[in-house]
Amino acid sequence: MKGRAPALLSASGDAEWSSPDSRRGLNGVNGVLDRVAPPRKRFMTSSKNRGFSLLELLIVIAIGMTMAGVTFMSLMPLFKQNHVDQAYDLTVSVIRNYRNQSIIKNKRYILVFTAPATITVQYWGYVPPPAVSPAPVTVATYTLPQDIQFAVQAGFPNPGPDGFGTGAAPIGFNACAVVEAGNPCIVFYPDGSAQDDAGNPGNYNNGVVYLTRPGDVYSSRAINIWGTTGRVRGWRLYKQGGVNTWVQQ
């Protein structure tokens, strides 16, 4: 029988028996596992905590600006078309509104179209002859979008829509020599007719006004008025069969 190995005192003061087997441990065959020291904890810096570099930020900004530029360029035709539509809708609305006001209120209203982009509305009171009617009073002023004008361009058909105008003058109404110093105008009467200011009543005033964006002939619109009834019709310029043609809207 082998003798016991001498006892050793541990750091805590307890006796521990030292033997070759206990020092080197027994393998699993004898039913005892070696003691294994716990693994050391390793500290690693996660890549998730690393921010964007300056180069990465610049790349993202460049991509964003490129996309914004492409989007803006693709929307430009829509912006331009919207301005033409606004100018057309405004002009038609003013004409129809004050024609209706003349009928409803039994009054006379004068519409003066001034190039490049202004519509002036005046109330013209009435006094039976031989008295003289008072001077017109301005009641409203309207302005077209800045890139749209009362103007003509090369390629406008002659004659104009419904046979009114020649496509050579932007405002094709009779001159109002009495109260508008010879400027073209329309005077709406209580019967709904459109006339000039040459007497009471004046002459029936058939005519047309053109709206366009300079340099873009196919943005052009036309609005004509039938003097006897005050009827208003709108038109747009298209190229059909190789010929520029006004098409009713």
C-alpha cells in the first residue's frame, strides 16, 4: 500500500492532499475530469458603434442631390404646363364672371387687356342721355403668371379661331376710343352682349385674345368672344397633319 502524500495548506488554510494523481488529474477513463480553468473574457469593439466616415457622408449627399436634380428636371414640364393652365383659367374666369355680373346687377363692366399680362376691370355707370355717364372706376386688376403673356408667335393660324383675328395681334378687340384712350376693350352690357364704347349701345365686339409662353408656340391658347351674345370659347394650338390648328377645349 502506497503511503499518503503529504498534505499542503491552501491559501484558505484547509489541507489539501498532494499526490501525482491529484496534481495531474485523472482522465475520463477513471471517471474523473481534469479541472479546466474558465476562459478569459475578451473585450472587442463592435463595428456597429463605428460612425460614418466623411467619404461615406459625401457619397450619400451626392446621390441625394443627383436624385433631387433628376426629379426637378422631370417635373419642369408639369410646372410650365400648370402656369399656362392658370393663365387660361384666370382669363376665362374673369371674362365669364363679369359678363354674369353685368346681367345679374344690370350694370356695365369694361375689361381691358393690356400686354404683356394685365387684365383691368372697370365699372361704368350709366346715366340716360342727354346726360353724360360718369367715368369708369377700376374695381379689380389681374395679372398672369410671370412666364405667360398676351402675345403672338410665328406659326399662329390666319384667320384665328372662329374666324376672329389674324394671329398677328395679341389682343384682337375693337379699340375703345371714348373711355379707354383707344385701347382694345370689351364692354359687357346687361343683356350679356360684348360691345365697344362707341355709343350706347356700342358696336358688337367680336374678338380674340392670345396667351402664350414666349419661345414655346404649342403652349399657346386663344379665347374668343362673340359680341352679340357674349359667348366665350377657349382654344389650344396643336399641330395636326403637319398644320398648326386651333382646337376647342
